[in-house]
Amino acid sequence: MYKIIVFREKYGIIILNFKEFQVMLSIIINLGGIFMEENEVKNEQNESFVDQVKNVMEDVEDNSSSFGKDEAEKGKVMGILSYIGILSLIPFFAEKENKYVVYHAKQGVNLFIIQVIVGLVLGILGKLPLVGGIFGLISSIIGLLFLILSIIGIVNVCKGKAKELPLVGKIKIVK
């Protein structure tokens, strides 16, 4: 049975099996839907926020035309591996011929490095007295953001696209 580590709390790690994770995720999604229904009064603010998120998601460079479909098909597995944390180093060092994989591997390594740096900074700030809990919450939210960015990268690979990741795509630590 697969185990999923959800997040680290102050006193330990919560480990769920896949079914428990699905239930927890559906509860969060349903609560989000209820929250949105209750706040229809703030519809204008929600629309502006949604528009801002759409702008961030659409304001990414699409380099798909630089790669052939054959190259994208051959590199899907390694491309997917590029967005799974430290495993992004495997395609980064192993696959030098396929430019499509190299593109996604560089993005994955950049995402991983940014994730490590942000994690270290928030981890240190989380140890501060009085405000440590706030940084723990921020760390959880940012961790979720990195998970979403990884999923966006994997979806792009599966679709055969070579789009920059939103927010962090313009940051080129590894060129």
C-alpha cells in the first residue's frame, strides 16, 4: 500500500494512505466550494483575483514550436521525471541529446533549487519564537504552491508543450 506524506507539523509527520489522502483532498475541495458560495457578495473581488491568477498562468513563454513532436514523444518519461524534486537531476545529467527533455530538466532543476532555498529560509524563520507558527503556515502554503507548479510542468510534458512555469519560469538559476 502506498503512503503519502502530507505535511510536517510541529511535532511529527502525518502519513496517509492513498484513500485517506483522496478523502482529505475531497473535503478540502468541498470546503473551498462552500466558502466560495458563501462569499458571492465579494464576487467583484473574487473575479479580480481570478483574473490575476489567469494572467499569471497565461503570461508564460511557450517554446513548443522549438521542438518536434517526435522529440516530445520520446522524452515524455524523462520530462515527467524532471518535475519530481531531486529526481530532476536524473534527466538533467542523463539526457543531453533530446532538447525537449533538456528544456524540462532545466526547469525542474530550477524549481527544485528554488524550493530548497525557500524551504531553508522558511525553516529557519519557523524556529523564531512567537512568529514561528506563522512561518510554518506560510511554509505549508508555499509547499502546496510548489506541488501545483510541479503538476503544471508534468501536464505540459504530457501534452507535448514546452511552456515556462508560472511565477518561477523566468528565474534561471541553471541555464
